[in-house]
Amino acid sequence: MKKRPLLLILALAPFAHGEGIDLRRCYEWALTSHEGLARQRETIAQSQARGRVALSGALPTVAWEWRGTRQDTRGLQNSFGGFIERDQVESKFTLDQSIYHGFREWSARAGFKKEAARDLLLLKRAEVLLFADVATLYYNAVGLQNAVTDTDHARRLAEDRVKDLRDFLRLGKTRASEVHSAESQAARLRAEVTRLKSRLRGARTELSFLTQRPLGDAALPDDLDAVPGDQPLEKFLKAAQRRSDLEAQRRDAEGREYNLRYERADRYPTLGLTAHWYTRRPTLFEPVDWDASLSLRAPLYQGGRTVGTVAEIRSQKKQSELYLKELTRRVDTDVRRAYDDWVDSGAEIADLATARKAAEASHAAQIKEYRLGLVTNLDVLMALQTLLDAKRALDDARIESRRRYVALMVAAEVLP
């Protein structure tokens, strides 16, 4: 909660000193403006307020009361008529203090404190999940940005190929059909660039909606450069043991115990004190300035209401403990699976990097061999398509590796 002012300052100056937009900055913007998080903060405020209300039952209440009464005194003329006034006025201060009710109010207050602590931890988890949402949209945009770059590079190569073939055609070294094939490929690549740019604008719009900031045409860098497998699994497993939703569930189970104590308190007697201090009284009671009374009430039979309520709360407590046990196992499984996926992406990237390097060499060799008459134009066009596919596959694998690393960080709650 204390980080909000700093995040707000960062959000209000997004382009200061020529700084660009990256994943961290987008996340900071989303944190400061996300309505769902704001609603959760209000829920926490409500829990804290309920805790204060619960404590009020253990504190005294003080009130001032004034009462004016007019009554018929005609029948009292021969008896108490001299003592009972027709118009009576009473003014008094009243103090009510609950002395004992099975410590019900203190149990309620402790329960609401656990509830507020649970909600704070769930808010932290929601902030981590928001990072996952931001990262998903961010890397969708980065992936399309890379696809535009790769396809546009292939378009330029195709257009250069068209120029070379036209020169060869004038020299009689190629056929018109080969020129048309190259022109078709170049036109198709131009259309694909247009389509990818449209998708990129849509992805940036979605990211802008989540961050509530205009992104313009600023480049989105891929700066999450963790190498798959360069961090041990134990680091993430240890961090996951303190994951905020796990801690929140522990607070929930503890809070159920206080709920149980609260309901059990209905079985115990209640002891209370009431005192009055009078500033004005009718004539008959005028000599009495104050009074105090002690009341004791012991419940004997309530139709089984308390027994049923206690049984229900005890069952809810057991449910909470069972869910905590299940969630602990689920968190461990999620971290292990996310880590394995992240490590596997490293081998995939290495193989695809080799494939791209071979595709680049093949394309360059095909161009030279065409000039020597060793291959056909179709071979060159296929080599260009293979190069484009290899670049895209490598870029997609790198983006997928980033996504898997984000999934691991979210599972273990270790943000960069």
C-alpha cells in the first residue's frame, strides 16, 4: 500500500527524459489505475471498519436523555397528589457497560483482523496476477512487432529479387514467368505486413486499455532476458511457500477459529452494568441523584440454535483447512511444471537458432547458385520462405520462453 505514491509519480511522467515503454512501466501504470484492485482495497477498508464496530460492543456507551411527561392527577388529590406533579421533567446521563459475554466482542474483533489480513494478502496476489495479464498483452504485442520486422525484411529481400530478375529478363537470362512468380511473392509479403501491422495496432490497443495510457508508436523492448534454466528450482519452490494466496488461506483458517469462539460465547452468561446520573427529576425522586444496576443473564435453552451454528462454523473451519492443504500441493505442482516448461524452452530456442542460421546460409547460397544456373528461381523463392519461417519460429520460441518465465514468476510470486 505504501508503494502507491511512487507508482503514481512514475505514471504521471511516462515519457520524461525520453524514456521508453517497457514491461515494468506498463505494470506500474496498470497498478495505479486498475479498478479491480481499487475495489479490493475498499473491501479491506470495510473489513477494518467491521473490526472497529465489533470492538464497540466491549466498550461503554454513554447517552443523555430528556423526557417530559404530562399526566392526569385528578384521582390522586386525596392521596399522593402533593408528591406527584402533573408535569414531570427528567434529564439524565446513562452509561451501559458489558462486563462479560464470553469475550464475544474480542473474538469478533480478532476474526475481522484476520479477515482484513487475508484480504490484504489476496490484494497482493491480485497485483501479481495483474502482472501476468500485463505481460500476456505486452508479449502479444512484442511478438507481433517481431513478426512485422521479420516479414518486412523478407519483403525487402523479395523486392530485391524482383529487381534482379527484371535485369536478368532484359539480358535474356530468365523467363517472364519467373519474374511474375517473384512479383507474386513480394506482393503477398506486402499484404502480410499490412495484416500484421493491423493486428499489432489491436494488441497495442488492448495493452493501452489495461494500462490506461496511450502507447503511441513507441517500441516495446524485449528486456526480460532470463536464460532458461539459469536459476535453480529450489529458489522458486522456497519463494512459493510464502505465496500471498497461501498466506491468505492460513489467515482464513485462523479467522474461522475466532468465528467459532464468537458463536460459542452464546452459551455463556452475560453480565452488564447500567448507571444513571440525573440532572433533573420529578419531585418525588429529586433526592436521588444517581443509581446503578448489575444484571446477569444465563441462557438455559435456545432451541438448539447455538449448537447448530457452532457445528456449521466448525465445518467451515475444516473446509478452510482442507483447502489450505490442497492449495499447498497445487502451488508446489504449478511451480515445478512451470519451471520444467521454462527449461525446455531453452533447448527449443537453441535448435531454432541453428535452423535460422542454416536458412540464412541456404538463401545466400541459392542466390549465388541461381546466377550460375545450378538452381531454379523456384528454389530461391522457397529458400526465402524457409528463411522467413525460421526467423518467425525463433522469435515465437523466444516470446514463448518469456511467457513461460512469467508463468514461473507468477507461480512462485517472484517478480523481476
